[in-house]
Amino acid sequence: MRYFALAALALLAAAPKPLTPIDIVAAAPASAWRRIAPEDLLVIDFKAGPRVVIQLAPAFAPVHVANIRALARAHWWDGAAIYRVQDNYVVQWGHNDDRKLSAGIVARPPAEYVRPLAGLPVTRFAYRDSYAPRAGYASGWPVAIDGRTASLTHCYAYVGVGRDLAPDTGTGGELYAVIGHAPRQLDRNIAVVGRVIAGIEAMSSLPRGTDALGFYKERSSDVPIASTRLASDLPPADRPDFEVMDTASASFAAYLAKRANRRDDFYRRAAGGVDLCNAPVPVRPVKR
């Protein structure tokens, strides 16, 4: 950890002019990036045209993610829709009914809200977190740490599993994405299964629902889904390809330091700190 902090300072000091976070990401070498496996990319195509790509997080919610993969392979979401858009909160989609699940789905998954900290290579987050004693980044994901457990956080564009009241944990058939200020109070109460890495702007700009909790009052307002597939099941020419910055790299350490202490042609006063959700892990499409 000390090596990466020193390397980050060296990168910043060697720059001829103050760097921005975008500059640091653009200059990151190939060694600072990790390819996202095709089976970890959930691809949603809407009938109106936009495509949304979600990176799944099997290391944090393995049973729920296995359900999601099985539902995608069974084409279960074909004909589903976005039926809830609550301002400054979430977009939610699925069938919104008691439709029978595909074969092989775990109907009552465990409460995958936290996982053991052991086995996670954590890059420490140096600033105070309001919702957990400690925080950091693990294998490209922001995590809140409490004792010997770690949990994914409800940052902007992160995807969780819709559920009924506890002890229900949801199957993964109904999903939501955060489109507002990070609702971190949901951490450790709902399974977070991934994040939208492409297309969140299409989701966040949808008309807001006018019924309670942002549900669309009329079914004619629903946003229909044409298909949901895993990238690994798509033809190579149609398969999205992304990579995520290695959160143990010197480039990420420099990026994180700059997010907290930005001073350049635009910023004159550095904040001296940053919120965990305001330092998102960079993700980029792979150039072909």
C-alpha cells in the first residue's frame, strides 16, 4: 500500500501541469486495467433502442448472480419492462408479478448482504465513511468494511435485488439501479449484484412515475425490454467488451488522490477529502 501511495505522488509531482482525474485515467498504462469477463456482463436491449450493460459481482452475491445468469439464459426477462422510476432514487425492472421462475433458480437465496473480508485484496480508503467504520476498494469494487465483513455500496448506477419485507431476499428477477444520491442506508439490507457500466444515462433520464414510490400508474408508461443476455452468449460481433481499472494500481491511487485534492485550472481550493461514491472506479470500453 505504501508503494502505491508513493508511486501516486510521484506521478502527480512529475506532471508538467496540474492533472485532472480524467488526465490520470487517460494516461493509465495497459497494466492498470483488467478485462471484465463476458459472463460477468449482463446486456439489456430495450425495444426503443438503448442498450444497458451491467457488470455483475459474483464475488459478493454468488447465489443471486447465478440466478441472474440462469434467468438471462432462459430469456426470462424478454417482454419484461421498467415499471418504476422514482426521482433521486431508483429505476426498477422485471415483470412486477408472481410469474413462475425458470428451472434451476434458487427461490430463497441467502441474505448476501455482506461477505467475509478474508480473501479480499483491499485498497484502503483514507477518508471517513459515514456508513461504516472503514471503507476501501476490493477487486475493482467500492466496499464498506465492518469488522471481518465487507459489503458493496449503493453508489450511483449500482444494481440491487428487489425484495419483499424481510426475511425475503429476492431472487434476482426484479432488479433496480440507483439513479440519485447514493442511498447508502440500503447497504447491508439488500443484495447488491453489480453496477451499470453503460447506458445509465438512458435509465436516469426516463419520465418519473407518478404513482406512490415512483411506480408508473399506467402500464402504457412501462419501458419494454426486448432482450436480456449475458455477453458470453452473444455473437462476438455484438458482444460488448469492457475493462475496469485495477484498484491496487498506482494509477488508481493517483486518481483517488486527485479526486480528494484537486487543484488545477478550474479548482483553486482542494476539498481535502472525498466520499466513497464520489470516487467511482473507472471503467472503459475496449477499443477494437
